[in-house]
Amino acid sequence: MYYVYAIASLRRDYIYVGLTDHVIRRFTQHNRGYEPTTCHYTPYVLIYSEEFSTRVLARAREKQMKRAWGKQKLRKIRGAFKAWSSEGLGPV
């Protein structure tokens, strides 16, 4: 299985969209600063993930989520997450 995921920085206005075969491992790598692209924005929360049966399908969805409308959708999700956490219901 393959997954498209999005993580949001808790410190900055930054959302990263990626593709992996193991979401938890990849999320941990981002939060530990192992990835040059994302290490400057740690810590992160996982705000989105979607499962696909093939890498080709996952890659097509990843490209969609990286476009303007996909980022707009992710910003709404992040906004809802922030509202949820500010009410004391989340980890932030």
C-alpha cells in the first residue's frame, strides 16, 4: 500500500505533502529533522493521509494535493485542527 500524507508545522505556516509506504515511519523522520526539506519547520502534526493500492495512483493524488486547490483544502483542515486544539481537545 502507498499513502499520500500532509504534515503541518506547529511553528510556522508550512504544509508539506508527500508519498510513502509507511506513514508513521515517515512522519517520525520529519519530526526528528532527518529530511532537509522539512527540518527547519519541526515539530509537525499529521493533518491528512490517504491510502492507495499502487504507487502510480498515489503519485497522481500527491500531485493534485500539491496544486493550489489541494493546498487550499489542506489549509482548511489545518485551520480546523488548530481550532480543535485550542479548545483543549488536541495535542497543541
